[in-house]
Amino acid sequence: MFGRRFDGWSLRSKDPFMKMIPLIMKKRNDAQVFLNLEVDCKYADEYIKRKRLEGIKVSHMAIVLAAFVRTVSQRPEINRFIVGNKVFVRNQLTISFAILKHRSTESVEETTVKLHFDPTDTLYEVADKIEKIIEKEKNANSVSQVDKLAATIFRIPLIPPILVGFLKIIDRVGILPKPIINVSPFHTSMFITNMASIRMNKVYHHIYNFGTTSVFTSIGKREKKLVISKDGKLNTKWVMPLGFVIDERIAAGATYAVALHLWEKYMRNPELLEIVPDKVRYDDGRIYQCKKKHLRKKFQENLTDDLEENLQEA
């Protein structure tokens, strides 16, 4: 009921200073931090070519998303969110993004979708989910769940401002209905925009005050950079620029740093994402959405062994 959300649990293991921060910075736009990361394209390009020869289709977008899913499985702190000045442990792993349904010189049609993932998902599973949703939404007759929700809100004139205001209030007190949270793109682990798909540079996109998004990521079109090799020679390389806007209230700066380094590591080594992780860390000891019973047992055992160490690291 009030304060007990469908999509998360109140964080138990937090220090007094962390409790105070949301009271000082009450909105996400108060707590936005902007980060930049340039990932060498060479590794993903070579991997995608190898997989293409094997008859397996993998995109750069799939690698970025799969790397995020794997990062959350190891550093779950970045999957937290804040509502009503309280820190919550999210009990879902979701990613929202826009899909270009149609583009011409005269018009552009987009839709927004949200995909649900499991912390144990591999790159192949992530790529398959992305491919299926894109194929489905590019169908001219398809209407996404997000668009259906928006259409329902705007069905009666003059009602939308009142209804949206009401939804904000009940979200704040933790009673927003489960069906709305399940399709709302604003209630998500990460919102991502692929600017490279429309040949644009990366942007730093604000995180929304409504909903639970704590991370907004932008993928820009690749850029050529000058680098100095170890022997002092000047070379060039192609990089994939990423722009991040994060809510600094959900985790310590050092935790974010470790998570971003991990994320980059997985993007530079996509083969690490081909198999399920050896273990999954669940934030605050809260286990959710293990799709296989034998994996659940394995991860519970690992969690018991590592929980004290993980809490100290966090």
C-alpha cells in the first residue's frame, strides 16, 4: 500500500548521509550528473563480423544493452531509484528506447517500447528480444503498449492534465497500478536513445522527474579520434561516443565509476556476454526474476557467501 511499491523495495542497508541526500536534492533534475565515455569501435566491429560469418546477427545496440544488463547483474546499485525522497531497490531490470517505425523526406514516425530482462540474460537473448520488438513495432498495423496507454489518457478531452497529475500523486505514494508500471517507459532501469541511427552526435538527455528512471544513455554516431601509440606514433581510431545522465542520489560516486568501467569492459569484450554470469549480485539481498530454478539456487548460494563483502564494497 502506501510507500510499498510494486516495482521495488525500500533500501535497508543505507548510511545516514545517503538517507539525507534525497531530502536535500528532492528532484532528479537537482541530482543530474553528466558523464561521457568513448568506446573503441574495433572490438565490437570485429565481433559483429565474426558472428555474421557464423550466421548470427548482433548489432552495436544489442552489445550496449547486453553490457548494461550484465553490469547490473554485478553492480546492482545502479538499478536503484528514488521516489518520495526514499531510495528503492528495483525488482525489475528494464530498458526503454524509441524505435523509428517510418522515415521519409516528409514525415517521421516513432514509437517507444520497454523491454524486460533477467540479470542472467546473455547477449544472444538480449539481441533476440531487441530484434523481435523492432520487427513487431515496424509493422504498419502494430501499436505499442506505450502508445496504447497514451491514447487511453487522451481519449477524453480536458481530462489528460488532471489524469497525469493524479498518476504522479499515486506514483509518489506507491500505489500506481501494476499494468501502468509494466508499460510506462518512465518506470525503467535505463532509458536509451540511439542517435547514431539517425546520424546524430550523442546528447546529454535529462532524466525525467516522473517515473523511476535513474540512468539516461545516448549513443552517438561514431567519431574518428587521434591517439598516440606507446611508441609515440600518431594514429587514428573510431570510437562510439556515449553520453550518460545519472541520478547521483542512488549510489556513491565510486560505485558509479566501477559500474561504468565494467560496462565499458563488456562492450570491449562482447564474448564475455555469450554465457550466463558465474554469479549475480542482488542489491540489499533482494532476489528477483531468476528464470531458471537451478540458477536461482546457485545465485542464492553465491549471494550468501558474498553478501557481507558486497555490502562493504557498495
